[in-house]
Amino acid sequence: MLNAILYLLWTGCQWKALPKDLPPRSTVWDYLDRWDWDGTLTRIHHALYVEAREKAGREACPTLGIIDSQSAKGAQKGAPRSTPRAATLARRCLGASVTF
């Protein structure tokens, strides 16, 4: 089941394009919905995150967070027309520029 969920999340494929060697899409959807609701996905993500950090020789919990200056400058602009664009830029940069 986890392989099917990870396949969907990794490839971004449509539900109906799920390979035949994985469980039916209705079953995968039910598990994904249930695991999201009860926090199982969060626990799996945290366990994998900690393991990956330790395997890389780093502490399990990060001690530093970095925010890209473009995000900060974009959010500080005050013109009404630039606010949506600044928010969009901040969201785009956030994923690549924040390190935990």
C-alpha cells in the first residue's frame, strides 16, 4: 500500500494511471485518506526524515533555519499590485530556500 502511495506522490500520475501491479486505486485512496486523517503519513514522514538525517551524519533535529532574502524582500513590498506577486514568489522560493 505504501509503495502505491509513494508512487503516486513521487510521479504525480493520475489515479487511473496507477500501474496494475499495485492495489486498486479505490483501495489506495481509502488508505491515503485514512492515514492522512489519523496522522500516519505525518509519522511516516517524520521517521524517514530523522533516519535520512542520521544516515547523512547530521543531528536528527535541525538546529538552524534559513530563509532566503528574496522571500523576505518580496513580502515587505507594500504596493497593492505587487502583493499577490510577492506572495507567489515567496511561496515558490519557500520550498527551495528553507532548510530544516
